[in-house]
Amino acid sequence: MAHRAIREADAKRLLSRSLKAQGFFKEYLRSIGVDASTDLETLPRSYPWLAGGHLVVKPDMLFGKRGKKNMVQLDISWTDAKKFLKANIGKKEKVDGKEGKLDHWIVEPFVPHKEEFYLSIRASNGSDTLMFSPMGGINIESNKDSVKTMEVPVGEGFDVETLKEKLLVGVKDKVLKEHLADFIMHVNKFFVDYDLVSLEMNPFTYTQEKTLRPLDLRVVLDDTAAFQQQANWGKDFSFPEAFGTVKGKEEQYIAELDAKTGASLKLKILNPEGRIWTMVAGGGASVIYADTIADLGHADEMANYGEYSGNPNREMTREYARTILEAMTRNPDKKGRPKILLIGGGVANFTDVAKTFDGIIDAIREYKTAIQKSKVKIFVRRGGPNYKEGLRMMRNLGEELKIPIEVYGPETHMTYIVRKALEQ
Amino acid sequence: MATKKTSSAKLFSDKTQSIIYGVQTAAIQRMLDFDFVVRRSTPSVVAVVDKTSTGYHKVFFGEKEILLPIYRTIEGAAKKHPEADVLINFASFRQAYVTSMEALQQPSIRTVAIIAEGVPERSARMLRKRALELGKWIIGPATVGGLRAGAFKIGNSGGTIENIIDSKLHRPGSVGFVSKSGGMSNEMFNVIAQNTNGIVEGIAIGGDRFAGSTLIEHLLRFEKDSEIKMMVVLGEVGGTEEYRIADAIKEGRIKKPVVAWVTGTCSEYMPKDLQFGHAGALAEGENETAKAKNKALRDAGAIVPDSFDDYDVKIRETYEALVKKGTIKPAEEPPIPNLPMTYAEARKAHQVRKPANIVCTISNDSGDELTYLGTQISKIIRENYTLGDIIGMLWLRKRLPEWATQFIEKVLIITADHGPCVSGAHNAIVAARAGRDLVSSLASGILTVGPRFGGAIDGAAKHFKAGWENDMKPEVFVEDLNSKGIKIPGIGHLVKSAQNPDMRVELLKKLAKKSFPATECLNFALKVEKVTLQKRNNLILNVDGCIGILMVDLLLGCGFSNEEINTIIDNGTLNGLFLLGRSIGMIGHILDQKRQKSGLYRHPYDDVLFLDDIAEY
């Protein structure tokens, strides 16, 4: 993983932390993340401004366009907010075609405003791209012409005059222009200092107190920077899954195994009734196997996506293989057709192929009866150190258990087994 | 971003030399093995950098061993080895940025390969920017590297020597290959070798979103490289870099045939946010999908298969067309020198045997679990083996019966200490108070163990066993030793006497009488004691003598042969019991002094008689 979005409440806290450290904000933005574990009754003790009412309540689940979806409660009292939250935390909802639970919400003061500005910063290869529009808000996409862009080469600063000239050319009010320039300079420093890869403030506004406030904020972090961001990021946030992502039993188990080992074990069940299952070594090769199944017109039969790499030990590969075999043999194909297991991979660099097969062979032995019952056909293709021994072991296993196992080495094109299997 | 690179098209030749950051024993050896197989005249590695070590790293270059100097800094290594223009950086993701920056600053370094995965994106982008400013190259991060066939290989690229030969990487072919994925590079070398005459150069730029050098930059380099006649690219879902390739083909900056495939066509059937194997493999927009990028490449004139499945066919067709046109003239295969096996490899392949220098018959830690005399340590703990059992197994190579192991343990307890005044404890105390550590103080005490202190056990066992064996009359036995001028070992005590017996001796005798099957040697010794007591009342059987003699009875009772017992005694085994037991006490005295923080011991003047005015010798 690398790019990870965080919740709006967390993003606002990180922004506040940075802007306060820079001396730009006097205090943190007023915004509270609320979930089922929050004690709503005692909350006003920590946040006295709640009692003043005039609140906004929005779901904080990484998806956007909440206004357009009519999911935002505007200018309500704390009593109403509390009532609403109690009724809606954990509510099931279908959003953008995905069903999930609305279990995280954000509560903020309602900010009466006229202007809505748009700001985004995005990392690209050589530079950070800043975009600004004085016509932000839910209709930004129809105001594309108003968006001004400025490229800041990575590692370089820029002066405030350049910023005004390039980004704020459309802002006529001189005082506002100064304010905006100052604000954007500080937000950009937050972007750089906190290892962000993208930030979007749509909209942010000018309050009656003449301060700039983000109304919505979306932040994506580079999670590989975690080791150097411990002080900035703190421990009080997590990287949430996208809305509606529910890990199945098998996926959960493999994710737990993955976390335990230095090797990599990944599993996503796409269609538990699918006929074609894969168990592929390596991140690059695993994508190619999935591609080929789709390219040959069998995407709808693809049951899973996953990969194992980084030299998992025998126990880990055994558990990985058991999990897949368990899932794929749970129910035989409804039409009585054979199921297919592709044990694939490219030519390994230094992994001992025979050794990684040990665990897989243990699992196949254990699931012999289930494999026969579900009429599973196994296709193997692999190269690399000690591959001849590995392939021989697989061939012998097939003969011993009376299970159809076809075995190929590096002299056969990597995805040949996909075509061969699909002929079944 | 426009490329400002001024360096020549070829980053590597068969003269290229490199510095390795990190003592990567296996990777370095693999590079040198490649060197040997491709018949390089000089090794491709000249130095190693490691923050914590200095000295030399020893490696094989063919059959010979050579030394690679180890430096603490990249700057130090680069200054001493200006001939090396490549730095291969094996630093961790935490250190990759600082070390790569340092490498880029060295005037002699032109290319930096960064192996680490998980380098923060901003760091990677800064490195790339610096490299561009300096007209240098970065390969990586998150890559195995790449290689130039028959010339130079980065670290672990290309896999084992067998694979290098199978994939024709030991001599140049005609294809320039570049991919994001390092893991797929070996597979692609294999695909290319099976369908063409092999690669000239293959580079994996790394799976991160922001690589230090890009696919297009390497392709433009390949375009200028006269050895390369066609190019193969393996791109990946995520990012927009493949459009730069399409542009370059359209604009005529790339004229050589390009066979391209962008992986990740399955992404439209997958959950939108599913992250594939690599950090960069996530489409953040419609134009970043594999489908869109494959189409753009195809439209621009690249040769793009319908699927990875016929990638090989497209590569072959392109190659064969070039052969037909005469652009590529397949060359004769060069002979491949046989890489000498290392001893470890040869052993694994059952190709070699060698007499061992050391034979061990008591314990084994080379398997899954430590064993003592063939018994697993887990069984020893589970079944409550005693210290006496372990001494039997490790000293005498025998499981001893319970009566024997109990006796041995009693001997250890009885000999454990004898107060602070005996020579061993005294020496240990003096050394401890001089501020020496535990080991030195104990050694100081142990070094007093010898014929006059504690060391009489072996001697007593030997002489009394001989007397008993030969059925000597006790009087004759005493006379015989006297006439030879030998003080009878095990007889006599400075303090104890017949009227004031040594309790330890009484205890041991009692225990042996009760539990041993027979105590014949002791019975003989007691008769001898009667004779010696007639001479003086302190000529009693002392504790050393008693232990030695009873150990003879013990060994006899345990079924050791006469011959075996003689060997056991001659080897000093029985003195070992005193040594082991007394070490417990000496350690106690040392710790006792240290606990009290006792100062330096100095012997009092009034305890020394000074006679320095007597005549000289």
C-alpha cells in the first residue's frame, strides 16, 4: 500500500496541528469525529461549543458529494444532532452502488458563509500541483475554467507574489487576496511536512470573523512515510477501509497471517461461486494471471485475486493454500463442471520453488477428498531455483492422490495454463 | 517533466565497476559469479560501504579469493575508487534517502540503484530531482535492479547462474527490456530468451508510484544504443507514464520497434480500490487504467498484444521480422566457462566429501533440536534428568544408574566450597578485590587447582586402584610408595586427624556403603589408612582420596572395563569433579566480595618475614 485516505475529522486535526505549530491557527478547528464508542452525553464537557448549537453533522466515511446525496444535517441544535446521531450511527446505506454501515460521523459548527473557494494540492512526479478556484463548492466541476494551476517543483519553495500571480489572479478583493495567499502558503507547508500525496478543500470559506475555514477536507497520506511521521501524525487515527469494504472470513484470516510475517500474503474473494481460483506467487505475476482470465473472456468466473511472495515459510503457504482450498471446495459447481485451481508464477529470483510447494502440497493432501468431490483440476506453472524438484513433487502428488494436476515449467509461457484450463 | 540527461546511452559495459552499500554477502558473490561466467577481466564490485564495519570482505572471483575493502562512508569509498561509477544501495527504507543523496553527490558516481521497498514518495521524488539536476541516473527504489547481458549485473538481478545461462544473459542479444516490476523481470528475460536471441539490457525501474527513472527515459536511452534493435516494455496500471512512450513513438523520437503490454487489464472487474501487488499499481483516474494505456500505445504504433498470453508471439514476430530484414544477425553462441562450485553447493549436490577436522561424540546442535548423547534436550527437561545424569552423558558417554548420579551430585555439593582460606578461594578473592571481572577472578582461583590442592583425586584413584588390583598388602603398598619417594595421594590432612575426623569423608563413605553394589577399592584404602595412622594420627584418608577411590568403585559398579577406567582416570576426569564443584564456591566468594565492594587486598607487612640481609646466592 502507499496512498491511504484518512477521515475528515482526522484530516482536520492534522491540519490544525500543523497550522497551529506554524503559528497560523490559534486553536484547533472545531470538529469532532463520532462513532458508536463516543459517549454523546458527556461530549459537551470536552467541547463546550456543542451546546451553542448551529451544528453540522455529516457522515465521515471517505466518500464525497455528501451534500448532493442529502446526507448533511445543517444548522441543527446539539439536542437534535444527538438524536440524529443516535438514530443513524451504524445505519446501513447504499452509497455509489456499495452497501455499508455509516459508522463514522463528523460534527462541526455551522459556518454561515457567502464565498466558497476550492483548493487542491496533488503530488506528481516532478512537482506538487496547486489548484485554486474562487468558485468552489458542489458545482466545481461545472466551473472548471475558473480553476488556476501552479506547479511547485518538488523540494522547492515559492514566494507569495508568484502564488498571487498564478493562483489568485481571479480574486479582486485585496485584503482577501492577502489572506488567501497566506493561508495557502501554510496549507502547502502542511502538505509537504506531513507527507501528504493529495489534499482537497472543497469548499473553504471566509468567515464573518475574517478567517479562512475549510468546510470539507480530504487528505491522502503516503503510508510509507509512517516511520518518519510519528510525531506529526500521532497515534490517534487509523487508515480506514473504503466505504462498504467488508472483509470475508477468509480475507480476514489471510490479512491476519500477512500481518504476522515478513512475507506477503494477499487474498480478495471476488466471487465465491466462481469456478476459477488462483494461487499465484508474486505481485506482478498475480495481476497478469487475473488479466489473462479477464482478457480471455472469463472475468465473471474469476473467484479470487491474491498473491504470496517474499519467501513465506511452509506453515504460511500451507495456511494460505488451505484457506483457498476450503473456500473453493465448500460447494461444488452448480452445473457440475470441474473447478480450476491455477498454481502459477513466473521465474523466481531466489525463492526455492520446491520449498514453497511443500506447504501447498500439505494442504492439497489434507483436502484430497474435498478436491475430488468438487472435481478440482490443478494447473501448475513455475520456474526459478530448484523448480525441477518442485514440479516433480507436484507431478508425483497428482499420481499419488489420483487428482488431475498438470505441471509446466519455464519453457512454457507463463499464462499458457490459463488458456489450457479454460478449455476445460 | 522533460529529461535533462546528458550522459551517454550506455550506463553499463563489461568494464563497469560498482560500490555496494551494505555487506550483502550473497548479492555481491552473485555479481562476481556473473562476472566470471561472462569472462570479465575485472570484478564488477570494487568496494563495500558499511556504517559499522571496516576491514575487508572476502569473496570468490572465479576460483580465486579476493578482498573488497569496506568503508564507513560512501564518500570515503568513492574517493578511493573513482573508477566505480555505479552505487548499488541496499540500505533499508529508512536509510535509503540519505545514503542515495550522499551517493549522488559523489562526482565519480553516475548511476545509483536503490533496492529498498517502502521509501517515502517525497524522498523518492527529491532523489529523482537531484539526479536530473546532476545528469545522473537512479534505478529504483523498490527494484531488483537490472543487468546488461554479458557485461554487468546489479545485485540479485537475473537470479541464479543456471537461470542466467538459461535466459541467455551471459552474452548480449538484441532486445532492450524495461519494466516496472522487479519480480517479473526474470520471467520476462525468460520469455525474451525463448522468442529472440535475448536481451542486451534489462531494467526494472521499481513498483513504486514515483520511480527514480522512468520507462520512457530508458527507452530513449535504448533508442540511442546501437546494440539494441528492438524494445520490450512491461507497464502497469496506475500512473500516466506509458503516454510519454506513445508520444515519443508518434513524434519519431523512438524509431525502433516497441512491443508493449500494460498489466492490470483485470482492474475493471475488481473492486475499485483494490491495491495490486505494487505500491504504484492503483488507477487514480480513467486514463491510468491498463486498457486506456494499451490503447494509447497501440494507436501510437507500438506492437501491443491482446493479452499477456500472446505477448510472447508478438515478441517473436517482431524479432523474426528484424532477422529477415537483416537488422539482426544471430551470432554464434560463445562457450560458457564452468563456474566452480562452492564447497557448500557441492556438498548439497553430493559431489564432494572431505574428512572432518573435528569429531564430536557427545552432543549435537546441527539439527532442529540440541541433543546430549543423542537425547533431545526437550526430553531431558521433560523427564527431569539430573545434573548427575548430564555429567554421566557428557563426561563418560553413559546414562548412569540413579545411585551413581546421586553420588556424583553429593560429591559436587561436598566439594563446592571449603571456606575463604584455601588457596583457590583465596586467589579468587584477591583477584576480585583487585577489580577483575568474574571470569578472570574465577580463572585465578582455578589455576591453583593441582597436585597439592584438590588435584589428588586422580592420583589417589590411580594408586589405590593399582594396589587393590594387584592384591597388595597394605603395608607393602605404603612401603612401596615410600621407597619410591611418593607421598601417598589422598592420605593426610593439615588440620583433621583420626580423633577429629573430616565429616565430609564420613558422609561419603556412609553413602557409598549404603548405595554402591560394592566398595572394594574403598575397603582396601581403609586398610591402608590403618597402616598410615600408626605412623601419625593426621595421616587419614582425606576427602580427595575418598572421592577418587569411591569413583573407582562407582565406575566398576557401572560396568566400565578396567581399561576404560584407566583411561578415564588418566584423562583427568575425576579431577574435573573437584573443578566443577569448587567453581561454585569460588564464584560465590567472588560475588561475595563484589557485593561488599571490598577494596584492593594487600597482604599485611607483619605477616611477612623480611630477610633481605642474608647472603647472596
